[in-house]
Amino acid sequence: MQQQNNLEGTQGEESNNKIRLSDRLEKIFIPADSLYNLEYKEGRFLVEKLVPKGSLTGLVGESDTGKSSFLRQLAISIVYGDDDFLGFKINSGCRNVLYVSTEDGDIGTSEWIKKHLGEDIPKEELLERLCFVYTPERIISNLTEVVMRNCIDLIIVDSYADIFEGNMNQSNEVRNFLNQFNNLANEYGTTIIFLHHTNKSAVGKPNKFHFRFSRF
């Protein structure tokens, strides 16, 4: 009762005092002045102006528009240590990439790599920095185990719909699922990109409401 009276006595009072927080809560509640004076570190983007580091990103579009090729090219550029990707600066660290592929098997991936490299002699010691996984079962725990043991710049999930087991129309299910990846990104600073196809009714009609990714 005494605590309740103390709380009631503070409501509506005019005061020049700033919000008082315990040591624990100071790490959770961030004052606006701190945010205003926040200085960003260089290289906070994995791909400058396109893909932030340590975050979740989505590449969304119609089927058969080259989304997978786009992401595989990005993966190759990172492990090869390229300075830029399509003219945008790459700020990679350890240059290791994991690629979750649910639509292409090892043969299809092998053919793409050979076609992409063309007549160039493959740098196998660099290509081994890029690992593909084709099994969606236990994908969160498997990715977490690898990231705990290794520095991983980027995880690509191709495609999102194939590993999500809930109802995409239920925002709480989507949020809970993506939070698992978000926790992985936040804890280890790994960037995660999801490839997602728009539904068939959205063909030729780009609209954010057709993405059915539900906010993440």
C-alpha cells in the first residue's frame, strides 16, 4: 500500500528532475539525448546503403526475377573479398557466408557456380568460406551452432516460406519465428537476408501489401 501511495504521489507533478532509472534499466531505457548524440561506427553496413550489419533484411519480389542469383553473387563477392557489390561498398569482416538453399540442390548450385565463374580459375581456398545447407530441419539450432563456433558475416535464407512452419497471416507466429533469427543476429553481429516471393496475385502489381512477409 505504501508503494502504491508513493507512485500515486508522483503522477501529475511538475518536476525538473530527469527520469530516474536503476542500473539495470539504464541499459534498456535509452534517453533521446543519447540517441541524438549517438555516433555511428564506420562500416555499420555490410553492403553500404543496402544491407545493415547484424540485422534482418528481406529481398522480396516475383518468382523467376533473379533473386537467388543476386544473393549468390553477393555471397561470392563477400568470400572473394571484393571491394564492392554492384558499385556499393562491401564492409565484410571475416568473409564467411552460410547459404540456406531450399529450392536448389547441390547439382543446381554447382552448375550455377561454374556458370558464374565462367573461364576464371576458381579460388577454392576462398570458395570454402561459403557453405550451403539444403536441409531446413532444425535450421535455427544448426545455424546457431555454426555461428557460435565461427565468425559469420552473412546468412542467406532462400527461401523464407520453405522454413517458416506457421501461418503467415498470423503476425504473432511470424514475429516469434523471426525473433529467433533476430536474437542470433543481435548476439553475434551476423547479418541475415531472407529471400521471399510475392504471392501470385501480386504479379505485375508491386505493392507492400502483397509481400505477405508480415513485418520483421
